[in-house]
Amino acid sequence: MNKRILRIFCLLAAMLCLGACSGSGTGKAVLSRDMDEVLLPFEADGKWGYLNPRGETVIEPVNAYAGYFSEGLAIFSDGERYGYINKQNQVVIPPGYDGADAFVNGYAVVCKGDWESGNALWGFIDATGRELVEPRFLYAESFTPEGRALVWAFRGEEVVRGFVNTDGEVFIPEDYEICSRFSDGLALIRQDNLFGYIGADYTIAIEPRYTDAGDFGEGLAYAEKDGEKFIIDKTGNPVAAVEHAFGTFSNGLAVFRKDDLYGYIDRNGKIAIEPRFAWAKDFRNGLAAVQTRMEAGGKWGFINTSGNMVVDAVYDEVEDFTTGYARAYKYNDFTYYILDGNGKVVHSGRYRVQ
């Protein structure tokens, strides 16, 4: 459980690795298997291993932590530091970092130092363990498909945001402020207290003219100007007027908030799912995590794009679906569940709290 919390905290970026090379596995592989088969990390008696979607143990639980496979590699911890294994259960990158995140678009965010106290520095490695940029940033996020990663760094005594490209080159603008990562080809910026967007070449794509704005998704974004709220396209032109601010579009829907409850609008700005949730997340592969109202228990489940509950709201916490499966937790008996996209429990066990 402590490693789960670490991973959530390092959502901001993070976790591991060092030098490339091959090595022996960290635990016995107990089943022969198709190397394209999904492997799911599971916890047993405080140790982590992997099972397949049928619930059969594939790699015995021997590590202090194990993460999902992404781009052929998965994070593991020896109890002190983090490294990566492949699906043959071979150590590809030995433990050498104090924090690490999954590989995304060819690179992983890693850190050295004590992230709990804020005394950590972040950098990037490739799948061989080569450091693209040594850990030196105050914070870093994963690379996006545009080949850019958002970083935080000092400029004098000021903390500023910038980008790193896949050549390791750092860009920190002088005449505008970066507000968020690249999303759908554009990144939100602020200049003279107005919001606009830049492209991957860092030139302004949509002039700063909005008093508020959000990230692009599926070609659309939220923007506000002169007290009016809009959906805009990637030319900056209004597509539809809306009553409320909203999040990023995914699967054709975006989260919005009304009277302290959350629902979803469609691409035309019309309400697609009435606001009835205490909290709601973006859709991923047709499912979104939602929390029921506190008076109804405040439990978490998943809905489909029609707003129908697919995974019953009976859990105290849920993670997003990864490779078609999600983890959910019940606090009263320290139980975790691995769910498929229909809410069927593939595996359950006890998690450890430290």
C-alpha cells in the first residue's frame, strides 16, 4: 500500500532506474506464456508479483513493488530503489533511482533524492537506461506524443516551467509563461494575464486573448472571454457557447461542474450526462471513474459514455483502467481488487499499510 501511495504521489512524474544491461530475474517465472499477454501486478503479504487475466500467477511475488508494463517494461523495487524488468522477468535496468514512472513515448521520468521532503531532482531515461537528461529538474512529467515533456526548474530564484525535447534540449520562454503540458498538439500559455496556445515549435499558435482557458482534447478546448464561455477549435474560433467551465474532451465528452456536482457535456456543449456525482474523472477507453454523493456513501465506480454504471460504486478508491484492467480498494478490510472492464473481479487480496 505504501508503494501505491508513492506511485500516486509521483503521478507528478516519477520513479526510476539506472544503467542499462540485462540480468537475472527478480522472482521465479512460474508459467510459460505469450509475451503479448497482459500481466497484472498484484500484492501478497507485502510483496509484489504478476498474474494473467485468468488470475494465474505468472511471476511470483518477491519484490517490494511492481508496476504495470508499459512499452515492454515495468517498474520494480528491491525495497530501496527502483528499476525495470521485462516480461521475461529479466532485470533490464537495475535499481538505481529513488523514484520512477512508467515508460511513455519512449522515455521514463526518474528521480534521485527524497521526494517525500521535496528534496528530489527529476530527469529522463530511455529504454536502455541511458540518461537523456540527468536528474536536475524540480519536477518533470512524461513525454507527450509531440516529443515534449513539461519540467519545473529554477531561473535565478524563480521557479519556472519549461519543456525538454527528445534530444535533451531544454526550452524556457522569456516572454510568456507555460501553464500546462502539450495536449492534442498545443500547450496552454499565459501572457499579460491572458491565455493562448503554442505549438510544438514553441511559437504562438493561438494569440493570448482569453481570460481563462483549458487544455485541448479531440480538437476542442474551453475558453472564456468578456465574461462569455465557449468551446473553441484549434484555430481559436468559438464552436459553441457553454454555461459552465469544463475539462478536457475524451471519448467525445468533457467533465463540467454545476452546483457542486459533476456531469459531462458533449462536443456541442449540450449536457450528455446530468451532474449527479460528487467527483468525476475523464473518460478513458469508454469508461470514467465517478464518485457518488456523500449522502449516498461517497463510493467510487465507473460509468460508460451513456452515463450508465458499469462498475458498481462500492469502492473507497479506484485507479484508472490500464491495459484494460483497474485496481479498486476497500478501506475497512484493507482489500484491493483487480477489475476487468465489466467490473468482474479478476483477483483480490490484502494490501499492506505502513
